[in-house]
Amino acid sequence: MALAVSLTAVPAQEIANPGFEEPSLEAKNLQMATGVDTHAPEEGWIFGLDAGICRAGGSYAEGVEAAEGSQVAFLKGVSASPETSGRGAPSGVFGAKLRGLEAGAEYEIEWVQTGSMLQGGMGAVTTIITDPEKPGSRIANMNRVETKGEWVKCSVKFRATSPVMQLHLAHSIPGISKGQADGSEVTLLDDFRIRRLE
């Protein structure tokens, strides 16, 4: 069982709630939570529409064990880039602030991802890192999902330009235009880590 951690006590260069164990779905007897239902702890991960967390072995993660803990994040659908719906929130995206960075230093973020066993097609995850202090800054990297039910490690390197950077993960489905996907594909993600390279 994951211990609750005060975010003020989180050391620099650590991603809070890296295994998506908060909020605890087991405590609420839920299989999944989406969007605003996943806002915990404060200043942790924030989820848009068609994104959230689910318990390993259930819901979108049926037949899949968590890489860390007992819960995983999911991104569902979205054919090209994250779009804003009439409900005011982007679809197929989630993110968090990266705190305690040193401007000018290089970092690497690692995580694992896999496709849900419930759909036939595969998705892709684009990692977007921006500097809130410099609106034009953007580092983007796409990782195609190549397995179903088997975790694959992914990573992205970036140079921090401020002590706080913004991380977003956006879902897309590259095969939808070729008829290789139906648009409902789900990608599961877990076990996020960040480390300084220099």
C-alpha cells in the first residue's frame, strides 16, 4: 500500500505520485477514475478528458499487472493531437509540474507503457515539456506503443530552462487513418522517474 507523501516534503527532481497510487481507487471501491476525479494529491498529476487512473487487472488494464504499485494511468482515444471539447478540457492528455530543477541542467524522464488488451489497434504517446516562464519553449518526443500487456520502457531527455517545467503526455492513434485502429485504443502508463544526467 502506498504511503501518503506531503508534496512539500518531496525531494527535488522527484515526480510526485509516480505510480498513480493516489487517489486510492481500492479505498473508494472503484475500478477507474477519470478527469477531475483523479486530482490528488494537490499539485500532482492532472488529467483531461479520456484520461485517468485505473486499478491493475481491471477496467482498461484487464489482464495487465501494474509495473509499480496497484494502479496505472490510461490515455484513451484521440486520433491526431489533443483537442479541446466543448466541455473546456483537452482530451487524451495528462500532466504534472516538474519541480526542483536546475536551469541549464539536463534531465531524463523514464516511464513504462503498454497497450490495453481490450482493443486491436495501437496508440502513441507524445511527451511535451514546456517552460511556463517562456511560452514559446517546447520539447516534444513521440513513442509508439508496440506491445499489449507487456511493459516497455520509454524515455525523453530535456534541458531545463527554469526550476519548474511542465510535463504533458498526449495520446494519438497513428493507424486510424489507415483503418488499423478504430479510435477507442487505450494506452496504459506507469512508474515515472526523473534523473539528472550531468
